Amino acid sequence: MAGATSLHAGGASAARFEQRTATRETPLVKWTLITVGLLFFGIFLLLPLVTVFVEALRKGVEAYFSALNDPDALSAMGLTLTAAALAVPINLVFGVAAAWAIARFEFPGKHLLITLIDLPFSVSPVVAGLVFVLLFGAQGWFGPWLREHDIRIVFAVPGIVLATLFVTFPFVARELIPLMQAQGREEEEAAIVLGASGWQTFWHVTLPNIKWGLLYGVILSNARAMGEFGAVSVVSGHIRGETNTLPLHVEILYNEYQFAAAFAVASLLALLALITLVIKSWVEYRAGEAQANTSEKHAS
């Protein structure tokens, strides 16, 4: 009886606490915050996006597709896709390996490795591009050797791929490291005890557990690869039809006062960004579902 009385008193106390005005926002505060959020979204995100498509179609659909079918634009599209297609798989392999090493093992220099993974987040992409010029340019450290062997890095596709790799490689690793640390190693150890090899454990235990985080990191890495400007601008040389990616092509068109063509190409980048957001939202939804299902299994 005393316990029931205590429980009733606790419930009443909680109800009174909920009813206190200090713990509940007034409608004015709630709608003010919602209005401010919507205004920021409309002014700084939605309005620029709509403007891009409006300006791209200002001269009509024919002019729009003509700008996209321009040989230089097609070359920029191909180079952008090529750089992303080369950089993202390499980042995927590096990210999985780095996350595995950091989450599963203790070794000297572990914290230094984590710091170095975050380096591209703190270093300006322009500085990164200048470093590659210093290393592989004609007057750089390896310039004479590269020239003797007729190898071009800077002002060529390899330099663009290297710059893209640098600015995108943290994304996969940074998604997987906390995920793998939170999951622990119990399931992997159980698989090994049952006789599974290292590769079997990875493919049948580790990979299914991290697949949504891995896909999320790949999506972010791909989005950054296709939209990168600073580092690629420094190492590309801005050679039309050869080393211009889509962002660089937009800059050239805009500087030449070809505004309709510039916005047409920019709209393609915006469309890719929207597709990326849709895929990202789907991945987050599926990851949430998977986590909920796992929690239900553990609870049962």
C-alpha cells in the first residue's frame, strides 16, 4: 500500500512538473522558432535553388539543352564523373580499412591517425591544391623526375583525381569509425570461435552491420567529389575540354558573361545534389528501420 501511495505521489509530482510553464514552450515561442527556421530555409536554401533553375531556363528549353550539349560541357561532365568514379572506390577501401584498424585494434599512433583523417576538414582545399602543385608541378619536388618519364600529374586528370581524393577521403572513415566502435566486437569474436575465417567474418558479420553507414559515407563522398572546386581549380590548369570539371566550367561560362549557359550547367549540379539528398534520406530511413528491428530482436 505504501508503495502504491509512493508511486501515485511520484506520478502526481511528474504531472505537476509537466504542467509548469518553465518546462513547456508557449505557442508564441514555438511558432516564432518555426517561422524563423522556415524563413532561413526559404531565403538561404530554397530561393537560390529556384533561382538557378529559373535563370537556366530563361532563354528557353532549347538554349538550355544546347548549353548542356556543348562539347566543353560534355567533357566537363565526363571528367567530373571520372574523378568521382576513381576517388570514391579508393575512399571506400581506405575508409573501411581505417575504421577497422581504429575500432578493433590498439596500436601506437592511433590517435594521430584519427587526427590525420580529419585533416581535410581543417585544411583549405586551395592549400591542398597548392601542396600537390609543390609536389608534382614542373618546379616541384618530383617535377624533374616526372618530366624525364613523360608523366603528367598537375594540369592533367591524375592531379584532379588526387585533389578529389584528398578532400573526400574522410567521409567514409568518419561514418564507420563511431559505428564500428558502438557495435563492439562480440559478434565477430563469436563468428571466429565458431570457425569462421577473417574474410568470412567480414563478409557475413561486419559488412551487414555497417552497410548503411558505409553507403551513407559513399553518398557524401560522391557528392563532395562532384562538387569540389578549390583544390581541383588549383591543379587543373583550367584547360577547356580537357581539365575542367563541372564547377570549373560554370565559373568559366560565368566569367565570359554566358549567364544562361552557366546556370544551365549549374542546374545540373543542383539536380545531382537533390538526387543525392533523396538517396541520403532513403539511406537514413532504412538505417533507422534496421536499427529499430535490431533493438526489437535484442529486446525479445
